[in-house]
Amino acid sequence: MTEKIAWVTDTAALLDDEFIKKNHIYEIPIVVIFEEGPYREKVELKISEFYDKLRTAKKLPTTSQPVFGELVELYERLKADGYTCAIAVHPSSKLSNTLESSAAAAKQVGFPIYAIDSKMISYPMMKLLEEGIKLEKDGVFAADIVRHLEKMADQAVLCGIPSNLKQLHKSGRVPGIAAVIGNLIQLKLILYFENGQVTLKEKVRTMKRAKEYVVSLLNEDLKNSKIPEVAIIHCNNETDALKWQLELQSQFPSISFVIYPLSPAIAVHAGEGTTGLSWMKI
């Protein structure tokens, strides 16, 4: 039987709109909640508007997973449109309940879904979708695609340097005491995704040393893996990302370095100016 696969994700991946249009991808918005009310990413709140609001907000915003009703409506529509199944790629289930909600919404509708825990956010989610779509076009069955992507998720790396430790402490995403100590003595923290959780990898004194440490992690992985592409991730910090890109491209001429913005929801927790690197090991 010929499969008609729908691809589902959310704005934690912050996919390029052109990529979405070309590849029958359905993107559900994460909700950012300011004092005056909630806004859905990329729907009611553009990225530039978000940062304007963030800078002037008297109270820091919070985030919420995609609205359950929107997930139900999406799967009802996919079922009506003749899709045989969906492959949904969502953020780490240890950081967000979106994966669970997505699976529950599909079950409520009676629509077959493969829900993949990316164990990550951002760029690695995009790479899973990119690889999965390529396999689909090559005629690979959905179940086999999913097995491949689940293995691929274990080869993803993301390390970040948050810019606002007060926001990070409030989010509860890293050990609270580490964030408080870091804020008091102006340390830069290097955060690292490990088994779907955000861990504190290292503390250093300056941004220069923080970047050097992140690059040392890349060098370590290059000893045993091929890494054709590395993403420079950032929260509204493109000028710095472009400068770092030039430095890295000179240091690693065989690797392609791309700029990849992080979603507003991530900026809520880590702060404007956050940066880092992400890659897939082959």
C-alpha cells in the first residue's frame, strides 16, 4: 500500500517557511505568555515583535506547549485529507509535554502517528525532518524512517551559552544554585543536552572562553565522527553569529557552518543574545 506521510512539528524547531512549504510540513505554534496575554509563535507574534516586547516587558514572559485543540484539529484535517499517517518530531520529552500531547491528540482522532522524541530543540529537530523527508522521497516506509530517525537523534549535539542567567534560573531548566552563583560572579555557563536533559557542562569567566570551550567539544567529537555541518545557534544575535561563523569557517574549512536562529520560546528561558553550536555526528 502506498503511504501518504504528513510531517508534524512545532515552532521549537523554528523551521524556514520555504522549507515548510516545499515539504508538506505542519508546524504547530508554541505559546509565549506576556502579562497582557498569550501569543502563538509565528502566528500572532513575529520574531522581531517578540524581542521588542521582551525588552519592554515589566514582567518576564512564560511559555506553554501548543494548544491541545489545535493538535486535534490538525490531525482531523490530516485524516480528512487522506494521509495514511504522520511522523511528528517534537522537543525533548524531558523539557516539554508536547510529544505526549501530540500523541494523545492523534489517538483521540483515531489517526496513526509516529511521535519521535528528538531529545533536543532547534537545529537537530530540523535535521531529523530533513533526513526523514529525504528517505520518504526515496520510497522508504514510515516505520523504517522512524527507526532511522530515532537512532539519528542520539547523534545530535547542542551546547549553548545563555545570556540571561536570571531568566534561566526562573525557568528551572538548569540547577538553580548554579544559575544564582553564575549571576553573582558573572560567569558564563555552557549548557549541554544529555539524554534529553539540559546539563551544566562548564563555567568560565568570559564569552571568549565559553566559545573556546564549546569549540573544544566540537574538536573532541571530530576525533571519532564525521561532522559535515555545524549550526551557529542564536537568540536575535545574528551579527555576533556571523562573526563567529567567519572565525570557525577559517578554523574548520572542511565543515559547513550555518546560522540558525532559536525560537522566541527558547529566548524566554535563556535570554536575548544567547548563542551556541549544534551538530549531528555521522
